[in-house]
Amino acid sequence: MEDGGRPPHVAMLATPGMGHLIPLAELAKLLAARHGATVTLLTFASMASATQLCAFLTSLPPSVSHETLPPVDLSDLPHDAPIEALMSEECTRSLPALAGTLAELKRTTRLVAFVTDHFCVNAFDSARDAGVGRRCLFIPGSLHALTLMLHLPELVASVPGEFRDLPEPLRLPGCVPIPGLDAVFSALQDRSSPAYGMMVHLAERFRQADTFLVNSFDAIEPEVASVLRQPKPGRPLVYSIGPLILTAEDRSTGDSDAKPPPPRAACLEWLDRQPARSVIFVSFGSGGALPVEQMRELALGLELSGQRFLWVVRSPTDEGSAGFIERTKGVGLMVPSWVPQIEVLAHEATGGFLTHCGWNSTLESLVHGMPMVAWPLYAEQRLNAVMLSEGVGAAIRLPEMKEKETIAEAVREVMAGEGKGAAVRAKVAEVQKAAAESLREGGAAMAALDGVVENWAPGGNY
């Protein structure tokens, strides 16, 4: 090993939110285990509660250290500023501190690369100022999402109105045709919003990366993966290094600010008493909340489906569906706020997942062979839902108007249907095998990661 025997060092900056930190930390662990690298995970002061963050960070190996950037004042921003704008602005105001941190790492370690989340693409300025040779943009979502961002500047110039009003589906190279309403992240659906301008600005800077590292794998996006694998002048190299998901060792951190439950959660004891593949798991993620009317339709739809269910809901209530909890006692369980999602999806009693289509949940579902009912809420979830249902065929998507009958029909079909449901279950089983193959020695993700490191140090010699 060159440079006095010091291992290669990588700095990684995570956007606020455990859903962004977790896959980046999984990448850090892989780099440490596979290539002998040391890693510094950099987070913002607004990241998460101290309890949650500490629990997660203490589970990481000694080769992965952590630093928190100093807090910045965001009090001048509008109280209703979208989360995307808040994240981007916090990053921008943290650039001076980040530059100092990277300069110190450059002085004290053999810093070979800087990896940042896509919402923090402005951080490349600090990396450049610190003299970091390789700058990688980590995409925690899909190849479809990356393709949309790469084409966004030209789309803005060529589409005069709102994307949601497009008369024809949006067609991008290799991507599933996407109806106008679903073609954009929620932040892009209104050109007059602050989030819209921020997203366009970020998209314009994407190509300043040397490399894109994408938390996806070919089996779920084969056509777009093939397109992006071909080198193109002016576009950074694209490496699919997924699926990177929360592992069993990290499960105690969960995705909620609540204190983690005991190692053996009560919902797992309940699942132990259910028949194999009989329970549909219902969860909308840490940020997912439904209006009262939709909560009522979902409750009645689950009851009407006749299927057993495990429903994670922030405030379990019988409001609007009198007697629901009593009527479903024994076949359904409502859990407030938090469950060990990985263990629920891995449990033999779980047979399906009604999900908001957040990318982490999507990958976790596919890795554990769970067919999905797609109920997207915000951000890029609509895009994911279209890709999962119309592209890979791993989900049945609910219509825009969600009524108890359509909910019940989709749940029954995913769990036990002999038509589309059977096709979805078969496809998910195929994708599950492909996901496992990707992460094995010689698999696509491992080969891609090796290629990334070779680019950091030509010939693979540190």
C-alpha cells in the first residue's frame, strides 16, 4: 500500500433523513469490508434525534467514523418551505464548514474521493476547493429518477406548461412511458414553487460529478440500465451498486424518532401465530400520513378484502369506521408508529406489502420477495409506482380515487389472485433472486463497486 501504508479514505455527505443516511452507510461498510477503505460520514445538525442517530452510528464498524457539521440558521426561510428546499439550503449554508472539514481530512488522511447525496450536489464546490480528486453523486433512488433529472433542464425548456398537464406520457430513453401527473417528483409539479427552481438548479449541476452511484439493480430497470451503461460524452459514468438496504444488524434504528422497541417486537409474536404468506403488511414510511377520509377507506378496504393485515399507523383510531378494530380482532393488528420493517418483511407469515413506494421500502420489499400494492404519496413515489407496476411488474397500483372496493380488490389480488396477482408474485420471486445475485461475489453490484474504486485509483493499487 502506498502513501506510508495509510488506507484510502472516503468522505460521504448525507442529506438529512435516515432514509438517505442508511444506504450511504451501507455503501461505506462495503467500501471498508471489500476495499480496506476508511470512511467519514458527514451529517447535518438537523439530521435526526440524538437517540436515533447515535443508535445507528454505534452499529457501524470502527473503519466508519462520523462528524456532524455545525448548525446553520434557517429561521429566515418560509415556515411552509418544502423539505427539498430546506435540505438544499442547509447544504448551501454549510459549504464553508464542509470545505474546512474536507481540507482537514485531506491533510490527515489519504482522501481519495468525496461522495454526496443528490440533494447536496452544491457540495462539489467545497470538495473541489479542498482538492479532492474524485467527486461522486450518490443517487438513493432509481435509475428512472436519475434519467429524469439528467433530462430535466431540456424538458423545462421544451415543455411550456406544467408537466402534470402533458397530453401524452413522458418518454425518456429506456424508461417506462410515464403519464404527466406521475412524470415528476412532487417538487416539480408546480413551476411557481420554490422547490421547482431548486430541483432544476440541482439537475443542472448533476453533470459536475465524475461518477453516479445508483442504489438500484438491472433486474428492476433493465432497459434504462442498458441505456445508462453506455458511455455518453458529457455524462458521468453510471454504476448501479444496489440494492443497498438496512441490514438486520442495523434494524434497531428503524425509521422513526420514537425509541426503538425491544429486540423481539410484539408484532413479530403476532405474526408467529399467522399462517404462512397470509398477512399483508401496510406501512407508509416515517413521513407518510393519510387524510381521515383515506384512512377510513383503507380500513374498510382491508376488512372487505378478507385478508389478515399488519398496519403501521401513527394514531390507531376507530374514527369513521365504527367497530373496525373490534370486527378485525384476531385477523388484523394495528401498530403505532414503528415496527422492525426488515423483520416483518422477512417473516414467513408476511405475503404482501401495501406501500407508499419510497425507494428504501421498495428495495426492502423486493429483496424479501414481497409483491406490492402501490399507494404513492409524494416526492418521487409516483414515478416509482409507475415503474413498479407498468415496468417490472412487481406491484399492482391503486387508482387515484382510492375507495374501499378497489383497495380490497388490489389486496386480494396481490395476496391470492390467480391472474395479475400470480404474475406479480412470480415476477417478484424472480427479482428477489436477481437482487441476491447482484450482491454476491462476482455479482453486478460488486463488479460495479470494484469499477468505481479502480477509477479512484487506476489499476486498483492504493
